[in-house]
Amino acid sequence: MSSTLTDTAPRFLADYRPADFTINTVDLTINLDDTCSQVISELTIKRQGDNQQALQLNGEQLTLVSLALDNHALSNDQYQLNDTILTIPASSLPDNENFTLSITTEINPQENTALEGLFKSGDAFCTQCEAEGFRRISYYLDRPDVMATFTTKVIADKSLYPYLLSNGNKVDSGDLTDNKHFVTWHDPYPKPCYLFALVAGDFDLLENSFTTASGREVALEIFVDKGNLAKAKHAMVSLQKSMKWDEETFGLEYDLDIYMIVAVDFFNMGAMENKGLNVFNSKYVLADSQCATDSDYFNIEAVIAHEYFHNWTGNRVTCRDWFQLSLKEGLTVFRDQQFSAQMHSSAVTRIQNVRLLRSQQFAEDAGPMAHPIRPEKVLEMNNFYTLTVYEKGSEVIRMLHTLIGVEKFRKGMDLYFARFDGMAVTCDDFINAMSDASGKDLSQFKLWYSQSGTPVIKVQESFEQQTNIYTLTLSQHSPVTKKQQDPQALHIPIKIELISGNNDKANQSELLELNQAEQSWQFSGFIGKPTLAMLCDFSAPVKLVFEQNDVDLLTIMKKANNSFCRWDAGQKLLMSYVQQLAFDTEHPLPKELLMAINEMLTSAGDRAFIAEQLSLPSFDEAASLMVDVEPIALSNALSKLSSFIAQGCQQELLASYEACQQERSTNDTPHSGVANRALKNVCLAYLSILPKYQALVTEQYQHATDNEDIEQENMTDSLAALTCSAKHNLADLNQQLQHFEKKWHQTTLVMDKWFALNAGVVSDDIFSRLDTLLAHQQFSLNNPNRARSLIGAFAMNNPKYFHCQTGRGYQFLSKQIAKLNEINPQVASRLITPLIQYKSFAPAHQKLMKAELVNLQALANLSNDLKEKLDAALSD
């Protein structure tokens, strides 16, 4: 089912105006059927002011059965209907301020492959209404500033669908004729329709409870597919941790009697925060040590927290319009990152946040779909669920947190909820609350919401020997584009650390507020020029122009107090060698690098942090820092640097690998186990480059995947070994992949990993391998996870062949996107990202990539999701 619409006109933030009508209550009766579900909607509507406008309701792919105003049926000549709007003229509306509208519609969930509105996920009914999916369920004022209380009666076959779920608290249930039953739910909190949810199915149920700070008992329920009950335990613990953390950190209690999570396999997003009934992609709920990696455990905890935190930052206070999306998403990502940092290593968590930002969001900021975190124009709202809105949006909240401090930030949050609880508001409303609570002028800071692109900070420094005064000068500029001709200076918090050459003087940390085009600061008390570590904790989402030599970077790596700066200095050092090798494959690499790595390997620090220090910048991270990237040269440069480190540090790498392996079998704790595996598998990645150590890969795979002691099996180690085999196309690869498939062919989420591993094989037979995988009996483009695990994994994780000189990698992606355009445009739109960023690459690759975009633009029935991105990419 395509989401192609007849209405292709863009919407603009500047055109916002309040709705002419509001909806106070919604009473839904939904009779579920695979191909003909009936929805009866009773709306109490209020005219705003004395307007005499027509009532226009949004609706898509609905069959209208009947329509009545105040219990009087409307005839066909009393309303107009097209593909997207139901219009009731003012002449047909009652004269009174309040009236009731009754609507009966029919929909076909089975054919809804776009997975918006009401659809089937396997054998279960499920909904996804954000951003504009409710209009596929019933005609409605589908906009976030129209908030109503919902009562929902769900009817279905009792044998097939014993669980009938919706928002709020359960208020009634019972049996009906024809083996049907019903459950009625009432949500007492007004909400926009995008937060409506319904699930019906036969599940296993994990139950628990949580006692709030005020003593209320909340029932906790997680619904999973049959046989997966044990895999929901980590999600339940994560939920309880999240509830406790939000009470302790922000004083926010949960407000209903029950909190439900449902895990489904067919879902476009990671999860959805519908009030009281969160629908999750099963990959962010299900885990056990045999089938889930350490990263899976971390991500489940983070996503569970994110959706729970939305109960206040998104549900109780929501966004006035979709241009304000970062109001809820940026703030909630910041909150889940703070939570994760407290649950785990704060240093490693921050590093991983920054890796994502640099590798993907910076590229988005430099690409054709660049937009402010509060966009000003939109054609397809689904296209603005972006890393800019989420990740850069969270960085903007983090900067605010840095500028006003922890205590005043908490006061600002308290004031925000006091002012706006139960309301739909704007990003300005949030910033104003923070400004009023802290007493800090944040008017210039608001520019972060309206300017796009990644700011560049130029660093200049000098030291006066006679006065021992160190001068630091910073200048800023944001990119000039067609949409942004005159970017203004931003308010940017810059945290620095000055490292003295005098061992008797402690490092000096400062918070600088850069709010002009150029500013200077002076520091005294140094004997000799200090070494400058910039952007402690990555205090702002910016790029630096700052030439530091190897000696300075090594000094920061060894002596900086700030862990992020120590890691970042190492990444800059490694990146400088990658850039040199990309232009000159014979560029000599210094032995000092090997010495620094050996020091890391023999240090007694956090092994998870050391693993991050040893990991090279990814292909995408490196590409984001280069111009006219020659992708094959960059891929080869990363490989050559890896080989240099492996060859030069092999003894220390092997010793660390064996030490981590030994500790795992003796005195692992949960934290040390994760850290040990992280370091061990980084060491294995290097060692597997060298033929004499490749047997370690096979040994680790066998031990982790097919152990006599099932408690010793571990998916993290199994996947790490398989990834090494795939990257170097080792002799045992195909045998290992066959064994893995046989072992896990009945476990959906693990098979997603198997498809992704196959897509990442670095071998000249990759395209025949991809064709075989597309024909695999367990592959379907209708399943978003499966499409992402094969098509997305190839485009994102196999740069050597995705960017091959023939253009065959681009052709493969384009062909699959064309198919997905008809099946699920949201997934198609997200998978096209590597192609639309073609201008980052060398001219020959640009030409090949652009040709595929032109072919896609010519598709019949092109969805709005793809059209918006293709038009932007090809506009120049």
C-alpha cells in the first residue's frame, strides 16, 4: 500500500494558526476484522470563537459508511469528500457552539503494508499514529494541538484475540455473541490523536508492579509473542529503573494505574510512547544472553527509558505543531542519555553519543535535507524524524543544561510543567521557562532552533613568555546555503581544559560562552605554553578547525582529566593518519602511535573506555571530515592503518585478548563482563587481520555459539567473531554462517543479525550473495527490520562494495527502494539516505549516484516520502 497522496503542497511553520474547532471527547468503537474493520467515532466538537468556517477533517484510505450531526444523518449533498479531506460546509453545521459528530468508517488492516494507522503485525492488530496515522483509522482533526479525552471500546474474536488493549485504564469488559468479546479503556488525560493506540492479539504476558514515591501501586505489563516471555525480563527491569530515575531526578511520577508495553515484529520505528500503551519494535524488548548482544541490552534499556520519559515530555506536555517536534524528542533523548550515563560508564556513553552525531548527523547537516531542529517547511512529516531533530536536538538541550547548571535546569523543568501541563506548546515556551527559572538571557540561544548546519569553530592561541599570559581566540561561522543566506552568531558553551607543562600545576578547566563572531580570553599563571584540550564532554555540536601536532595530541591523551578529551585526541591522531593514507598509500606511519596504543593496552583503566580509544573512526565518521571523498581510497586507508596497528602491537593485543578471556571465566561482574568483551573483541578485530591469529576467530565463534555449557554461549562474542570472518572473508566464513543460520533460523531477531552479517561480507561475490538473500524464504520487504538488516546494512556497513567503481552498489540500493516505494514509503525514505548525500563524494561517484536518484524521481506513483528527498537532492 503506497502513501502517495493527491496533496503534495508543502506546509510552512509561518502559516500556523489555531484550529477553528477543537474536539473535547472521543468515543471509539472498533470492531476488528482482517479486511474490513469498522470504526464508529463519536466526537464532541466545539467551535472556536464565532468563526463560521467549514469543518475539515483529515482522512486517508478510508471507506465512509455514515455521517451524522447531533444524531441527524447527513446526506451526500451536505458534505464533500476527496482522497484526504472530509469537508462539512458551514451551512451544514449546527448554529450552536458545541455539537456531536458521528462517523462510521471501514478500513482494511491486512493490506496496510505502510504500517501507518491500523495494520496487522503477524497475527496481531496494531496501530502507529505518529505523525499522521490516525487519519487512516477515522476522519479527524489530525494535528497535535487538538487534544481530547478518549474512551475506546475494542471488539474482536475472543479465541484469536484474547488481549484487547488501548490507552488509559480498563473500565469495562465482557463477552458478546459469535465468540466475540470487548474491552473498554478510558484515558483521563487529554491527548492528540497521534498518541492513540490499539493492540489486539494472543500474547505471553510478563507482569510486575511499581510503587511510586507517593505510594501508588502501578501495574506493569509487557506483552510478547508466545515463547518469548523470558526474553522480556530485562525490559521489565529497565522500565522499573526508568520510573525510579525519573522520580529521583525530575520528581516526575507516573499517572495511570497501568503501564503496558507490547512488542511487535512489524514496526516502522523503534517504539512509540502512546499514553499508557507503548508499542515497541520487538528488537527493543526481547533479550537473553544467548540471542542478544551487550549493545542490544544497552539499547533496550535506553529505548524503554526514552518512551517512558515521554509520559511527561511528550504526552502530558506535547508539541503545538509538528515543526516543534524537537520540543519532545530532543528533550527526551537528552533525558534518556542522562539516564544511560548514570546506569553505565558516563565516559563511554558520551563517546558513543558523539560517534553517532559525527558519523551521521553531521552528514545530514551537510546534505540536501539539512534543516534546523525546528524545520520551517515540510512536505512529508515522516521525513523529519531525523537525527537532527533527535540527536542535535538533544545536544541543544545539553548545551542549555551546561549553561545554566543542574539545579537551575531542574527549576526550569519544574516551571515548564507547572505552566504547560496538559497543553500543546512550542520550543520557545520551553526556552522561556528555562530563562525565567535561571535568570539567564537565552534570546540568542534560541537561534539554535532556527539555523541549520554544523557550526565551525576556528581556534587560535598564543603565549606571551614575558608575562606568562595565554590567549585563546575563538571564531565561529555557520554554513551559508540557499535557505540560509545570513546565519547569525550562536550562543555556544565551550568547555576547555588547559594542561600545564609544569607537573606541579593542576590542569585548569573553564566554561567559555562564545556568543560573538570572534572572542578572546586570557589565562595567566603558566610557566610555558599550556596544551589546550577543546570541547570537554563535547560541550557543543560543532566542528573544530584547530591544528595540533602529534605531541599536543599525545599530551592530551595522557594528561587530560576529561575522559572525552583523552579519547577525542586519540581519534584526531588516528584521523590524521587516515587522511594522509587516503591521499598517499605509502605515507609512513610513526612508531609513536604504536607506543601510545601499547600504553593503552597495558594500562589499568576501564576496559570499555580503552576499547573506544582503540577503535578507529568509522568510514562515515572519516567521510564527514573530508571533502570530495574517494570512498575506495578511504576504505583502503582505514584498512592499512588497522594492519599497521595489528602488526606493530600484536603481542600486546594478544595479551589483552587473553587477559579479558581469562577474567571472563573467573570473576566477571555485569559491568566488567561488558567491558571485558568490548576490549577483547576490539583486540580480536585487529588480530584477525594477521593470518597467524585467524584461528582465534574460529575458536571464539565455536566457544560462544555452540558450547556444551549453554551459560557460556554469548551472542556478543559470536557476532564479533562472525564480523571478523565477514570483514576478511576468512576460510571458515560460509561454514560459520550456515551453522549460525541453522541454530537460529526460528529466532526472528537473530536472523536479522544473520542477514546483516551476510550484507557486510567483503568479497567479490557480494552481489550474487545479495541476490540469494533477497530470494531467501525468510526475507520479506514487508518487514521493516528485515529490509533494514539486509539492504540498509549493505549500504551503511559495506563501503568497499556499496561504492564500487561500477556503480553496482548504488543500483542495488535504488532497485530495492523502488520496490519499497510501493510497499512502505517510510522505510524507503530512510534507506535512501546514503544516495542523497552524493555530493560528499568524488565526481565519478557523484555521477553514478545521481543517475540512480534521477531514475527514482521518474517512478510512477512516487510517494511524498521519497519525492521530498529526491527533489531536495536534485534541486541544484
